[in-house]
Amino acid sequence: MTVGYVGYSNDDYTLELQIETLKKYGCNQIFHSKNSTSETKDIQVLRILDLLKPSDIFVVRKLKHLADSITQLLEITNYIREKGIIFVSIEDQLDTRIPTGKIMFKTLEILSEFSRNILHERKVASLKTGRSRGRNDGRPKVNQQKLNEAISLYLSQKITVMQIQEATGISKTTLYRSLKKIKK
């Protein structure tokens, strides 16, 4: 079975062009996402892929219609590979049945791993630098006494939140978060 996927677009012309291209390729079924965010697109694509069996073909017009980021693209393509589904991106000339398509996916994996390693190294270096300056990981601890004072001032309704913030040094976000916990 050959299944096509049309990514969301505000432009009707682009949607029609995607559908037309997939029909010409020979897709038996064409699925598309409407008004999707990155997260919902991911879920929609994975649901479609769950319907496919090994050796079925999953087709998109361009990679950009499948994923919004390299990370998302890698998650989807890894899932495709694990299930034994053939993947084709028509305009990117990517077909996992041929060696160049396999090489392209391997290259994407390597670049993703490289990117994750760089981010990890930066995080570790930043934490070490912070510790040498006397900083600990995460947010600074809230002074509980000042927070209690801010809460009682808020509940008294005598001054504004801005004035409470100035008087106690407690941010309005921290104050509201604490009030929310108290209400529960």
C-alpha cells in the first residue's frame, strides 16, 4: 500500500499541489493534518504510520511537510525505519529503497546526535562556571518569611501586587503560584 501525507498549509494552492503530486506518485490513500501544531502533527503522523505494515510506502511531497524540526523529523524517520516502512520524499529525491536515501537518514541521525552532544557540553560547562561563581543549579530559593509576608499583604487587599513586589522582593509569578497552591 502506498500512503501519502499532506502537511498543513494556510495556502490552498500548496495543499492542492501536495495532493496532486501524491496522486501522481500513486498513493492509494492520502491523509492530511488540519491546523496542526508541532506536537499534534507528530501524533497524527504516528497514528498514520501505525496503520502501515512493513514494506508499505509512506510518501510526502517535501520533508518540510512532515516535520517542523530536525528532532521531530528524526523521531518520525526512526519510527518508520523500525517498522520497516519505505519512506519517500518526492521533491527532496529521497527514497529509502535506494542507498542514497539510507545514507541521507544516517547522516540526519549523526547530525542530530552531534547537536545533542553540543547542547549537553554547553549545559555542563555552564553549570561548572556557575558553581565556580557560587551559584547552584536551578532557581534561587525563595525566602519563606518574605513569601508569607507577601501572601498576607495580598490577602489583606490593602496594597497592589506591584507594591507587594516592591516591599517584599517576591515576584508576582511566585506570589500567584503560592496562592494557587494555597487554594488547592
